[in-house]
Amino acid sequence: MVPQTDVSGSLAADDRGMTDTQLACRGVAVSFGGHQVLRDISLTTTPGRVHALLGPNGAGKSTLMSVLLGLIQPDAGEVTLMGQPFTREALRHVGASINDPAFYSHLSARNNLRVHTTLLGLPDSEADRVLQLVGLQGAGKKKAGTFSTGMKGRLALAQALIGEPEVLILDEPQNGLDPEGIAHLRAYLRDYARAGRTVLVSSHQLGEVLHMADDATVIAGGDVRFAGELAELGPNLEESFFRLTAGGGQ
């Protein structure tokens, strides 16, 4: 379970430059071994709004997120962070949870997080704060190596939330959460974005996306099939999704 928390604080949307794009890419192309995974992908997020990245399995969602984080060098295109061309230094503004998270298996969950809080110059209490946010406050002393896949997913989410970064990039953050936890996560991420931050989330749970996201980019077959406000897809998101992605698997 993820306790619902007010994250608005002093970071009001009006104070954060709502018209400035904190995360975007343009013309991104990626191929592996001669196979084109992404072609001319452009994505623009808006501070204060939750942006959903949708697509069938194999569409390249995780690949695109890896490009946004500088983990994969695209064949073409550009990424901007905080309104500037991508740099490693700009990643200090980003919290992310993608692919299979890696932890020090011999360390406790809390100490895994303390590695990051120490590097960021944050107090140990920050590790406790994010553990509570993801419902792991009772498992902080357990070794990460003993965690189930779902618990590791929660720990990765906690790690992404350290320091309340301006930009969150989350791949399937609902994995490992119970229904109550998913509902609280939804509320938390919406409040988080409303404080003027950027939240990019990939998810295969279309019903949950409908309640969480404001905007969406749908990719399939390596191409962008839709980009805009989620409401534009109509009341039946599942029907629109399958229509847009028909024949779009990789």
C-alpha cells in the first residue's frame, strides 16, 4: 500500500514555469542489429500534467525511456531536459525506475536508499520518507536480495522519488502494488505533477491510465500513432488503443 501524501509544498505550479518543457525528444530513431525499433519519435511533456507512454509489448516504450535517460544513444534525434539539450549533469533533476532495477543484495532496503541519499547530500530521514510512500516502511531492515519481484519494484519506485526530482520517468510503476496501493500511487503522482513537476509513466493497465494521466503518446511499430490529451481518445480508451496499435507489434 502507498500512503497518500500531499506533495504540493512550496513548489506551486505557478512558480515552476508551466510553459517550460522539462522533458522532450524530437526525431528519435533507434535500431538494433539492423532492426528499426523507433522511427522519428517525438514526445513533449508538460509540467503539471501526467503523461502516459502507451504501446503494445515490443513497441519500444522502454527503449524510448532509456534514450530519454541517456542509457541508449539514438541513431538520430535529440533529447532536452529542463529546456536544454541533454547532459549528464541535468540528470540530477530526474528520478527514474525502468527495466529491471539493480540493488545491493547484501544491503537492507533502507541502506540501499541511503547510498543515494548520501550521494545527493540528503538526510537519512529521506530514505524513511520514500519507504513509507511505497508501503515498505516495515521492510526497511530486510536485505534487498530477499525481496520478491513486486517488492523490488516498490523499492525502485522509492529510489526514483528520493529528493522529489522535477522529472519522474516510471516504467510500469503499479507493478507489485495491491489495488489500494495503486489507487494511492495514482493520487500521489497526480499531486506530484500538479506541483509543477513532470511525470512520464508507461503502463499496460489502460483503465488505470484513464484515471491517472492527462496526456498520452501512443507508439506502435516504431512510430507515434497518437500524441495529445488523453481525453481526445474518447471514453473507450481500450477500443481507441487497439485501433491505433493494430498491426503495430515489433
